[in-house]
Amino acid sequence: MSRRREAVGPAWGLALGPKFFLLALIAAGLMITDHRQQHLAAIRDALSVVLFPLQAVVNLPFATWHWAGDATATRQALMDELNQLRDDRLDLQVQLQRLAALEAENARLRAMMGASRQAADRVLVAEILAVDLDPFRHRFTVNKGTRHGVHVGQALLDANGVLGQVVRVQPLTAEAIMISDADHALPVIVNRNGLRTIAMGTGDTEHLSLPFLPNSADIDEGDLLVSSGLGGTFPSGYPVATVRRVERRPGEAFAQISAEPAAGLLRAREVLLVWSSRTGEEEAPAEQTERADPGTLAGAPGSGPSPDGQAP
């Protein structure tokens, strides 16, 4: 038997050489033909359709594992966000109760002093249509104009604070300037102590400058700056920025103070156009006086409005 196996082995090994060579030539010929004329494309497409269910079955355990992991992570993230929103809602409800009590107390004090109660500011939601691409001009266009009552100088807010003001109005659109523009200035007060100053734009959306405060001014890092309402453009009491750096240099008259804007200047998509109730309160006495004695006002010298629309 051993001699027979030895005789058959070499003969069978010699037969493998021509067969392998022949199969290699056929495979090379098929690859060259398929590469040039794409004759086997239809066959591959048919085989892929036939093998797709098998591939899906093979990949099913891995796909199920990944789906379960993503679903668990997404559900956990949603649960965490829901819990956080619940906590925030409770905090806001508590603050709302305190604000309601303060508002009632303020109304009683105003009634005792004989002062009129200030109405709430009227707002209108507008959408940002375009942003100026010039890096030195922080301006944008909103989809509200004179047909919606928008006027030049009107303040714009977002959900966090003061964003800018209107500088040009058209029938359906308006152009606004951000508080970070180098040509913009905004009267503000320090919410902690009522210190008044001016917040200047620096051309950087992350920084405002307070260049007119002396070294002895009572201002610290973390102080909140709110709009003062002086000038009549911005309503009072809205957040503007938070002081981030206070540098007092010996020998210099003014401190170097930098603040971070409260509004999301580069993140805002919708803005609020604000009509301050103070404007209506200031105009009401003038209208009543004009109706009471129009002849006196018409005949009084210098009683008419100035060319810019403001009272003399």
C-alpha cells in the first residue's frame, strides 16, 4: 500500500500544476474583461441582491446591540433633561411668586405716592434674515419694518438680554446694529449699586468696554450691567453684560474694564423688538396738554417741536 500511495502522489501532484495555471489564466482573463467592458456587473448586482438578506441576518446582532445602546443613552439623556427642566420650572415658579409679591408691593407704594403704574413693554418677535459679512460691521437684517411699526432707534432683545438697536427701516425689513459694534454705545447701570456708565462696543462679540469709570469706581468682576433707560432708546432694567475683568492701573485716571454681553450675539435666530412703555407715558401728558389748551400752545413762542422730533 505504501508503494501505491507513493506512486499515486507524484502523478496527482504533477496534474495540479497545469490545472492551477489554467484556472489562473481564466481568472485573469475574467478580471481583465470585467475591468474593461463591465460584463460581470449584472452578475455582481444579482449576487448582491441575493446575498443581502444573509448579510442582514449576520449583521442583525451587532445592529441590535448598537440600537439598544443608542436608545438607552438617548432615553437617559432625555430623562436627565426632563429632570433638569422640572427643577428649573420649580425655581422659576418660586421666583415668579416673589416677583408677583414685589409687583403688588410696588403698585401699593405707587398708589400711596400718587404715581401712575408703569405698563409692561410691548414686544414683537422678528426673525433674522441676513447678517453683514464685514467683520468690522456687526449688523443684521430682520423681517419686520415700518408696516409693523418698527422705527429707527428701537431696541432689540433676545432671550438673555439686550442685543442691539434699529438703525435703518424699510417697509418690510429693518437693519440693526449689535451692541458689540465699535460704533455703538449703550447707557448702563451696575445692578448692585446703581452706578451709571457707558458700555462701548469693541468690535468683538465677546467683549464690551467700560472706558469712563475711574479707578475708584465701585465695580467688581461678576457685576451685572443692566440698561439704564437714559437716552430713551433702550428700556430700563434689561440685562446687558456681566463684568469679567477689572484692571486698576496706578497713575491712570480710568480703569480698564471688560464685560461679556448677556445676549447671544452670534447665536440668536429670533429677536424681540421692544416698544418701551415709558415712551407712551412721556407722550401722554403732552397730548393731554395740547387737547386742553391748543390755542395757547399754538400761539406760545418756541412751543413747537424741534426739527428732530424732540421737545425743545
